[in-house]
Amino acid sequence: MLGSPSNQSLLDTATFILLGVPGLEIAHFWLAVPLSAMYAIALLGNIIIVTVIWTDSALHEPMYHFLSVLAAVDIVMSTSVTPKMLSIFWSGNGIIGFAACFTQMYIVHATTAVETGLLLAMAFDRYIAICKPLHYQTILTPQTMIGMGMAILARAIMAMTPMTWMVVHLPYCASHVVPHSYCEHMAVAKLACADHRPSSLYSLVVSFIIVGIDVTFIATSYSLILQAVFSLPSRDARVKALNTCGSHVSVMVLYYLPAMVSIYMAWLGQEIVPLHAQVLLADFYLVIPPMLNPLIYGLKTKRIRERVWNTVTAILPDHVCQSSVKEEKTHLNVYNGTR
């Protein structure tokens, strides 16, 4: 993927310099504080989601498997960029090797493509569960789920590999200063000495096709779901179905809206949207959804909420009791020593 021998030697020796948020360098320290907090919450929340689902056999259902994979993808996506962002904001160290830069670029775009595929799979899961409940077990078999997962991964790889290949093969003979906090595709491509428009156009077209197809099918699924929900005779059943779907729709809006705004803001350029606004949106888009996804699912999905609460209440009393015993022993030893 890294290209010719001359390009390979350049990748081994040269570096890019990430600027952070151009025009807001004085505010880097203050940006690092909320970014650190959001990243910590994202890691903790998604690790809890993955752990609870995979250790509780009662949650070994298609919906929760998709959710655990989504949490794992969120961890990878945010971790691929946030530590370097924090290094820039805290210490001003924006140096990144060529190979590391293109690897980061590939991971960011591939994980976003995987995530949109997972959201489509979760919409399909809810459609089958609500509209065809009697066929749920026969349609969403383990083999079907594995096939869906492989298809989502293959699509991301096939879509993002050519884009990265085109950017890697561009000559970078002038400035290596990237006006961004991570190796965002268009920001890097614009540094090339050759015409970067083919790779930029490819990125725009592919993202439009992938997101357009997924959003169309997701919207169709939830339209059918809403029709089925409002035809249910039981009010409790309607509320339960709407509550489950509500968490999914919230995550989808949170994911797609900032993503599309970020892509088209970068395409429009600084003349219409200030550069610092583009960079900030792109930065926080990779951290805010991974942070809020587990919170939304944790609050709206009753079974996960109950499992997390049961785990916490099972751990805390033991810890409190152990602490109390240690304190009693310490007090007793002190008392005996003073006698």
C-alpha cells in the first residue's frame, strides 16, 4: 500500500507536523482539558459495555453483539487520534512520521466506514425483532451475523484502501505542515505537489455513496418499525419498542449529522467555513460520539443498565467490607501497641 521504493524511503525518514487547531494555539491547553475528560469517559464507558455484554450469557443476543462490536470500534477510532491530539495540546509536539500519519488516516476512515455499517446492521436487527419476531432466531443465526460482520469489514477495506493508496502516492516535496490535529485526508492531500483532486473527489463520492445507502436503508427500516409499533395493541409493548429504538436513533443522529457536516465543511474550504471551526468539528466528532454512545445505550437499554448496576453493587459492598475490616485491624493494632 505504501508504493514505490522511492516513496517507501521517504516514508521511512520524513515526517509531518500537525498544528493542532490553527488560529487557536493559545487555547490548546483549555481544549486539552475537556478532550482528556471525554476520552477517559469514552474508554471507560465502552470498556464497560464490552465487558458486561461478553461476560453475561443473558446478553448473548444479536443486538448486544452488534453493540459490543460498536463499542470496540469506538475505542479504536478515538484511540487512533486522541493521544496524539493531547500530545499536541499539552506539549506542542505535533511531529508524526509519514507511515504513522497514513496509518492513522486509514484507521480513522476505515473505522468510520465500519461504524456506519454496524448502525445499518443494528437497524436491520430491530426491524426483524419488531416486524418479524417469529422469524428472528431463524434469520439472525450466528452464521448470518458472521457474514454481516465480514461484509461490513470487507466494504470498509475495499472503500478506504484505494483512497489511502492515492494519497500515499502523491509527491510531498514542499510543506509538511498539516493544519489539523490529526492526519485528516483532505488536509494531508492538499500538501502534495501534484493534483490532489482525484483522491479528494474519490473520498467525497465514496463517503456519499456509503452513507447515502446506509441512511436510506436505516430510514426505511425505522419507518417500517414505526408502522409496526403503532399497530401493537399493548401500550406497554409500544413504549418498550420505542424506547429500544430511541437509543438507536439517538446514536445514529449523533454519528451521521456531525460526520456529514465535517466532510462537506472540509470540501467547501476556508472561504466559507473558518479553518478552526472545521478542525474542531473533525476533532470532537471522533471523541464525542464514542463518549456518548455507551451513555445513551446505558441509560436507554434496560438490560444493560441493570447488568451494570448489579455489577457495581456486587463489587462495592465487598470493597467497603474489606476496607472496614482493614480499618478495624489497624485500629486494634494501634490500640494494642499503646497498651
